[in-house]
Amino acid sequence: FDSDVSDQTADGSQLIWTKWNDWRVSGSDGVDTFDASEFLGTDIQELQELIDQGKVIDPFHYNQSFTETWGAIDLGAGDDYVNFDISDDEAHAEIIDGLGSDTYIGASSDRISLNYQNSVGPIIVNAQSGTVEHANGDLDTVVNIGHYQLTDGNDTFTAELADRSDVSGRASNDTFI
């Protein structure tokens, strides 16, 4: 992605503000972790501390919390862990799945979208049990996901009527149970 940021690296996840006033979190091909609670800052001093620690890169000086706008989390391949379980009901993000057996913990606000468009082959989503099985055998654990975007394959999505999950199929013949 084009964020107009030069190569600035630090240990652990980084949240990078883009020129479009949104944010991105990227990972490696190894095991990555993004815990949203480590990036909360509500006033200028707290936000500056996150910048000074190298956790946030803000070349455009937006000086705002990531919870005030939309963002994307793409940790890449590897057995990754995303925890977006924060108490801010306005926080929303799109998590982009990569290869590996990942754990995705969303928020109670229904504003977390989990995108499987890059998945190799069809997936089987069971929102009741909190699992997503990939064609290659990877198994994701999912909790509190508000929206699922499926693959181009013949996917299967299972949920109870009481589940608050929303789903978008893509190409092919998806099955919804």
C-alpha cells in the first residue's frame, strides 16, 4: 500500500496512518500479533507516547485515535493473532486473512469485517463454533466477527438465527445454513 512512509521498522505491530486519513497494520510471513488495546490513545500526550514508542507512524500529523476512523489489518501468512476486543463502540476495521491458522477476536460492536477474498480455495465457516476451515487444512478461530466476506470458491457458512454475523458471498455457489 502507498502510505508515503519510508522504511521505519520497530519490534512488534505498527499502526501506520495513510494519506487518506485511515490506518493500516501489516505483518510478516511469520507469526504476528495485533492487540488493539496496546494502541489506544485518546489525548495528544498518549498519542505522542505511542508515536515515540514506534507503535504508531503518523507522518500526516492527524493526532487522532485509530478508533475515530476505519482501518485495515493484514498480518500476512503465519499463525497470526488479532485482538480487537476493545470497549470503543465506534471502532471498526477490516481484517484481511492470510495463510496460516489464525485467531481473530472482534469487538462486540459488530463493526469488524473478516475478509477471506485471498484464501486459497473455498472455506467452511461455522459462526456457531467459531471456526473457519480452509481448503489447505488451516483452521482459524473466530470470535465476535460482525461481517464475513467469503472467497471466490464454493464456500459454506453456518450460523444460528440468533448469531449477529452478516455474510457476503462472492463468485461461485455458496451454501448458507
